[in-house]
Amino acid sequence: MAVKTNLSAEDLAGMLFESVKKLKVLNDNLRILPGHGAGSACGKSIGKGDSCSMKVQKENNYAFKIN
């Protein structure tokens, strides 16, 4: 599979928006196992622990603030 490397900020924002729309409908009790740990560039805001709930993410993750 080829990787597209010329994504604009608008492309990336659109991809994030589409992903968040899919995630918003998931059950609040669903457990999430992150692929990036605390301290990584992608996981800089991840707290300690191996998992989280969808409810906590919906309440605290900046991406869920998108309308």
C-alpha cells in the first residue's frame, strides 16, 4: 500500500473529523486500548494505565470538542 505524503492541514483535519464522527456513536462503556503510550508524541496527553473508557475520551479528548 502506498503512503500519501502530501496531505495538507485541511486533508488531515477532514480525516480527523470523519474519524471522530464514527467514534462519537460508540457506547460510553467501551474500553479503549491505546496504540500510543504516555510520553509519545501522539500520546502526550494520555494518563497512566493500560486502557480508558469511551466516556472519558468523549469528555476530555480535544477531538471530541469538534462539532
